[in-house]
Amino acid sequence: MLIIGGATVLALRPGPAPAAGAAPQVAVDQTTRDFGKVVEDQALTHTFIIKNRGGAPLRIEDVDPDCACTAADYDRTIPPGGEGKLTLTIKPYSVVHQFKKETRVRFNDPEKPLVIFTMKGAATPFIEIQPSHIVRFRGSPNDHLEAKVRFISHLKGPWQITGARTNIPDKIDVNLEAEQPDKVYVLTVKNKRQEAGAYGGLIELNTTSAQRPRLIVRVFGELYLPSSGSP
């Protein structure tokens, strides 16, 4: 307190200096989740743990997935010394082939404002088609042109192909057999056209799967007469 010209004046003293470590400090042990080999068309979820090793509340200020197929649920504020969760879910339609989804998360940590979280893996179709859903015949009508297509179920329960039909029965023969009942089926396709020329069509297979009630195999033929040789 000071007395100036008979008046009493209160002198303001500076407050205590901020304690060391008062800023938030993000710490994450895991930023990548590799699911490895999975079956396609299923939702995949993982929870990342986020720790606050600082002396002030840590805030998640923004969550920005690189794809609309990724949904996020998270704790917005994490107290000093505490931990929170960031749960990311990839929607089923994006769990196909080799997938890699990144989510950028921004924090109020002045030293580490951005962390990128990654979820990745390799998805196998739950109905696998080997070698392909496309059959191509190329050769002479007199050649033995035949192809086999295998259908392998990765579903948990039994699965059947209940029938097969084609829209070009005058050009190909179709035969379906169970290699491993409720699991693996083999479709044999043979060319029976005896004239040169090109054709195309499809084979439709009905299944007991609600997810894939119908499978399509496309067939293309390119037939030509044998060369008569050089004159």
C-alpha cells in the first residue's frame, strides 16, 4: 500500500508465475491399427487411447477422416494425467481389397497439435471367385474350349449355390458341382458353338446368402477358323 498526496493507493502485485508443465501434452502409444486379412463388407472398429501428460486439460479440437466411410466417436476433453478414447469405425462398403484409412486429429497441445491415426488391412471377398468372374474362349470351334470357376465361401455358416442358368445356352454348356458341400462349388463352362465369330453372355447363379443372393459370371467367345497356311 502506498500513500501519495494523502491518498491511499493499493499497489497491484504480479500473480504467481504459471507452473511448469501447465500446457496440455498429448501422448499416444498406438497410431496404426493393422487388421491384417479380413473378410470384406463388414464394419471394422478400433479404439485408440489418448493420454494427457500435461498440466492443463487436453482438448480434441477437430477430427477429420480422409473418407466419409469412417465414423468417429471420442472424448473431447481429457484432464491432466488422464486418458481418453478415440473410436474409429470403417463402414462395410469400404472394407474391400487393400484398404487404408487415415484420420487427422487436431489437439490444443502447442507442441504436438496434429496426430494421424491409420486403420488398414486386406479384405478377402466373403464369396471368393477363382480365377475370375470372367471366362474368355479364344480359338477354333474345333478346339476343346473349357473353363472352370470355383466359388469359395468365407461365411461362418453353410452356404449353397442353388442353381445356374445362362442366357446363351446355344453357345455354351454349363455344369455346377459341389466340391465341398456348403462351402466350395465348381462351375464348368464349355464352348459348343461350331461357327467362327464372337459372342458374349452371362451365367447367373442363385445362392442362399442374403448378402450375395446372386452371382454373375460373364462369358466371351472369339472363335476363328484355322489358318490354311501360307500359299
